[in-house]
Amino acid sequence: MNYQETIEYLYNITPLFQNVGKAAYKEGLDNTLKLDAFFEHPHKKFKTIHIAGTNGKGSCSHTIAAILQSAGYKTGLYTSPHLVDFSERIRVNGNPIEKDFVVKFVEENKHFFEPLHPSFFELTTSMAFLYFAHKEVDVAVIEVGLGGRLDCTNVIHPDLSIITNISFDHTQFLGHTLSAIASEKAGIIKENTPVIIGEYNSETREVFENKARQMNANIIFAEDSKLITEAVHTDDGHFIYQSSLINNLYGELCGNYQLKNTNTILNSIIRLKDLGYKINEQNIREGFKNVCQLTGLMGRWQKLEDNPTIICDTGHNIGGIGYITEQLSKMKYDKLHIVIGMVNDKDINGVISLLPENAVYYFTQASVKRALPAEEIKKIGNSHGLKGEAYKNVKEALYAAKQNASEKDMIFVGGSTFIVADLIVLYSIKTTINQ
């Protein structure tokens, strides 16, 4: 098999969460432990940093990886889902996993894993750990896939655990209260291993404190140590942070939610330095300034065009959309156009209720099986007072928005990671054609 055939094979023989949702979720670590033993525990051959959370874990994972790269560490990065190509999930110093390694991994090991019937994420997690060991990384930043306690990344014993925040998402797996969700996320807290909590409330703090006490883990609440003293937008929409750790820190990532992510990251860097990581001020500046170039991060309040301004963001739950709508309300434009689609296992009414009524909507659907049909999301949108038409795919929705928008308007594209993925693919094709 070539690379593309191998990827299709993986999609077909293992349940892929982005396509089928709940059917791809396998509770428990049985398969993970069997795979880990078969590959001789590759995650024990390098240091790790483990990051969980409802929102913000992608931005935090990529930025911490960028800082470590800048500090001279050979750095692995494991995240999900991908936007354009599978190889984005597994990187070393920003470079995607080699296609030959993916093909070889499947060809040499399918005799073992096929009878296990692992999920896609179980299998790719094993692939990531094996690849990082093969590349002899110094440290790998590992993003939790879903939850924490039963997530297959939870076999690692990290130097530092980070839980960015808790919001309502994947409630069918993690529970219907913030304390229940926090309990699942707190499952990554390990014995004698420090943990950073990015955000908390009265309901979740007690959960984290109790778990940390049980595990004899030093717990740091980043909100109790607010390092950011000021944050101002530059003319191009980025941030300049003033903090008690470092002044005039330029942040490449633009969304307003990055203020809390940045506070979490800076608290984490302090702890990593306490643990012996050699990270200086210039490394921090370099990582924050060039996180997208260093790690390949896409889709976080990413501007794609001017006149009209076109921005996309992967925020897809109540917590993420809340930040997005707040930021949209503070921006200057003549008219707001929103291209939106969602998948069918989210709190659709909850998200839709947060969206502004004074926008023109282009209801659409992503090219994944879990996508909510455009006509259905239009119906839900209309019931909340949102006006607009339905389009069968992102390409048609974006084209309609651009046709209707003036140069001083704004077009926002989001609602789902997979809507943004389809959009990024469109721009990748466009860039290729123009070269």
C-alpha cells in the first residue's frame, strides 16, 4: 500500500471519531495497554508533558512545543484532530510524521492490531509514541484526545500535567455536570507529578484539589497566579502582553481566549524551569511569536483574507463559541456574515443561542459523516432568530458569502473543527493553483 491507501485502510478498519462519533469511543485502556506492551512501552524512552481540557489544549500544546523547540529540545507533538492531512497529528520539531513511517507501521504490525479491533485514536497514539521513540525526541507534548482518565494517552507518566479548563462538551461520555467532566479530566493527574489548572470555578476546584491530594501532586491554579498584567491588540490583531514574567511579549495567536491560554502557558513554563528544563526569555519570545511556523498550527482565529476580512476558528462548543461571539461583537465591520456548520453530537441549541442575530448566515455542513445537515441547522438557526440560507458544502457557502459581502464586511467561518478543515483545504488548493 502507498501512503494514501494506508490512511484509507486506517479509516476503514478502525472507527474514526470524526466520522462516526460515539461508535468510535472505546472506554477503558485494555487495547492501549496491549498495544503499549507489544511496542515495548516506547513512551518511557522520552520525557512527556500531558495536556487536557475542554478548550485551549491545542493552543497550549502547540505553544509549549514551540517554546521547547526554541530552547533546543527535540520536541514531539501529538494532537488531534487533523485539518488537512493525517500527518499533522504527529510532529517532531514541527515536521509531520514521514509517510513512509506510517506505511511501514501498518504493514509490519497489522497482524497484531487487527484482531484487537482498536479505535483509530488508540492505534494512532501507539504510532505516535513509537515514532517519537524512533526519532529519539527529548520531550513530547501529548494532547489528550477525549476526557483524560480513560483516554489512551493516559498511559504516560509526564513531568507535568496541564488541564486548561472545563466546559460542556462530549457530555455523553464525560458527564452532564462540570464536576463530573472535571473528574474525568483530573484522571491525568499522576502520583507526585505537578499539575497546572488553567481555569476553575467553585464546582471544579474541589474536584481538582481532592484528586491532587490523593496523588500527592503539587497543584497550581493559574488563575490564582495571574501573570498577565496587560494585553493590547496590535494593528494586525495580535497581542502584546505585559506580565510579571516577561514584558512586551508578542503573541502570534489572535483570539481573545488566548489571554487565559497565555497565563496557563507562562505558569507551565515556570514549573518546567523548576523541574530543570533549560528555557530562557528568548525561547519564550520565539515560541509565542512563531508558534504557527514552528508547529504547523492552523485554525485558531486565523485570518485568511482582507477586503472583506475572512476569519476562521475551530471553537465548537459553548465555551469556545462564547469567546468567539464576544470577540466578534467588539470588531469593526459594516456587516457580519457567518458561515456555520456543526456535527450532530454537540449542544447545537446551546451554541446557536449564543450567536448574534444581526448577522447574515450561511448554514452549511462539513464533509464528515457526523455533520449536521445544512437544512437542519438552518431550521434550528431560524428558531433562534438567525436569518440565512442553507448550502450543501463549505465551498458553496463561502462563495455566497463573498458574493454578498462588501470590502468592509467580515466573514467568519466556524462552528466545527471540520468546517474549518474543509475551509483550509479550499485555501490549500487555491494556494497550490496560484503557485
